[in-house]
Amino acid sequence: MNIRIVVPAPRPGLDMAAGYGWVQSAAIRAGDYVFVSGLVAVDPESGERLNGTLTSEAHRAFRNLELVLEAAGSCSTPSPSPEGGSPWSAAK
């Protein structure tokens, strides 16, 4: 029997239902799988949409993905960066 667990948004700005009225959860955990949808380049605390270069927006979206995966009890870091820590933390 698979049990689905709705993973709440780890930060207020990543709660798309509250911030934008979107009917979606941050993630769903089903057994060993985590399903994530709708992550964009927003500030995780305020929910403000970040506008920048393709690179800076991609890095923000992946840092948001990392926050959601950690909240789901998963690991998003395939290998450590040369500087240590998350590979997404280097870009601003």
C-alpha cells in the first residue's frame, strides 16, 4: 500500500496556493518518490517574482527546489560543489 504525503511549502513565499491561488502543493511524497511541480524564480520568504538573467533565475529556481526536496526528506545535491555546500548557493 502506497501512502501519499502532501509536503507543505517550506517557506511562505513558496506556498503557491496562498500567494497565487494555484491549487497545488509544494510536493507530494509517495513511497520512495517525491513529485514536485511549479517551482519558479521567486523569493522563498516573500514570494516576490525575481527578474534577472536566465542564469540567475535558474539558480533561484533550483535553490527553491532544494528547499522543497529537503522539506520532503529528500536530498537534491548529487555531489558536493568544490567550495562545499550546495551547488546552487554560488550564484546570486
